[in-house]
Amino acid sequence: MTPAQRLDADNPLGVDGFEFVEFTGPEPGAMIERLELMGFTQTHVSPDQVVRLKQGDITLLVNRAPKGQAGEFAREHGPSANGMAFRVADAKAAFEGAVARGARPAEAHQGGALGADYPYVLQGIGGSLLYLIDKYGEAGSLYDGWDEIEGWEEAERKNSVGLYCLDHLTHNVRRGQMRNWSGFYGSVFNFQEQKYFDIKGKATGLFSQAMIAPDKAIRIPLNESQDENSQIEEFLRRYNGEGIQHIALATDDIFETVEEMKRRGIAFQDTIETYFELIDKRLPNHGEDVERMRKNRILIDGSDEDGILLQIFTQDTFGPIFFEIIQRKGNQAFGEGNFQALFDSIELDQIRRGVIKVDA
């Protein structure tokens, strides 16, 4: 697809998928080791000691800089996601267009993954950076000027667990801010609302507005609490602010991927047993191995008309940030039933830990 084809009235800034998510924290070495267990391989190191890890078309960066934006973000939030990047047809034009549409430049981005000299950076969620990148695919690699780790291609083939693209990532926002952030993505990039959720558990609840970009490859659900005690509020307290809550990574075989990750020691969220007992009643024609799903605690949602999706969530990986593993079999939504199951699972854990209390 050429830049001219990507840039039109529906997609005014030419967005074309995610390029990377950037992480920082007080122990970046431990973050790198955890990502390697998840199937990622180190491929490049920048002059500023930013490590690129790759699997399929997914790039995750670990910024080891002790100063600047990454260092300050780590001191404020602990292990955290301090940036993300959108691919665009023309970074300069997209940056100028975004600012004209109300986005604010990230003027103090020294210490970010691409350094102080990279000009096309916007202010993102919770003080994070939103990079606009046009060097990818046929235009070359963003990482050409970085030190390349010898033999990484073969190492990636051996270490991969089958993850191939970044499907979506979520933002947790303060109460009253969900519509502000959906307005930001809508007015700046022409995102549209894909789904709206009103999720309630035994004692808490949340609202979620799932936004999707014109290219259909960037999806960002926005989560807002309905009360002071929900898991969204706990995230905001632990994270010391708004930010990226989880990153969803796609696979073509969720059973093989999850079983290999478990063999490597990656821990996943549990789900109440009744969920699996009701699968056949809820989705009578799903065609999946329920016992294998039960064993791995994999969730399923969808319909005969829209297809199905399979998904599972890791336990907290970097501070309160976790990952989702997802396989889409025609279904392009987020699984409202699974969203409820995840909410119930985390709420039960909150109750066990005494974060929230319910009447007996």
C-alpha cells in the first residue's frame, strides 16, 4: 500500500498500524528477560541503550536511560509503558496535521526511545509519548542506525511462541476522562467508536469505549471506573496516574502459544469454573476443544454470524500492566462476555486481597 493510498478523507493522517510500544522501569534488565520468556528476541540496541525486541511484526522497546523522559517516567510510575508509536504515511505531514487538529507536541522528549532530535512526537496518555513513524516496510527500517545483534533472525525463529502482531492496547483513565480521550483520538486521527461496554461486578463496575483507527489496525479501548474501588481505580493508584493497562498480542494458534508460555513460566489470569461449564450453552456451534480451553483457562466469545475469538490474559507483568494473547477466527470485536469474565476474575482477586469488601 502506497502513502497516497493510505492518505484519504477517512484516514487524514495516514495511520497504518502500530510500530512499537516502549517500556521503562527501575530494572530494565528484568523487563527484557520477561519479554524473552514471552518469545521476543533482542535485535538492535540504540546509541542511547534502548533495546529493541521483536517477534513477528511486533516490536517492543525497553528504554534503559536513567535520565530524561524515560528515567523520569520510571521514577514516577515504576515499571511502565512510557510511549507507543503509530505508523503513518508521512511523519512530518501527520505531525503537522495532528497539531492542527488539537494534539500537543511532546516538547520534552529527550530520553525517549528516538532521542531529542526526533521531531514527530505528540503528548500521549498520562505523560507518555506518541511517536509518528514513516520509516517501515518498503521505506526501510527505523532501526537501521542502531547496533544490530548478530544472528538475531535465527534466534527469533527459535525463541518465538507464535505471536505475530499487536492487536490492540488499552488505556485506563480517570473518572470523567474517557470521553475526553475518545474525543482526542477521534478529532486528531479520525478514530471511530467500535464498541461501548458497561461492565458490572459484585461490588464495582467500569465503562469502556473501544476506539478503532481508520486503517482498522489500531484499536484502543478506553476504560473508566464507575466507583472508587474498581480494578481501574486500583490501577490508577498503583501506576500513579493514567496509562496503558494491557497490550494484546495476536497468534494463529492460541493453544500452542499459551502452553509454550506456561512451560516457560509465564503466569495467566484464572477464570471462574462456571465460565467453562456454560460455553456450549452460550456458543453451541463454536467447534473448539472445551477441555483444552478449561485446562489452559482460555476464553471464547463471538457468534455464528460474526465468527469467534479466543483470548487469555497474563497476570501483572510490568507493575500493573499485563498482556493479552488473542486469536481471531473472523470476530473483530473484543468479546463482551470475556470482558465480563476478566472483570469478575480480577474483582475476585481484589476481594481475596481485601482491596474491596462485599457483604457475606
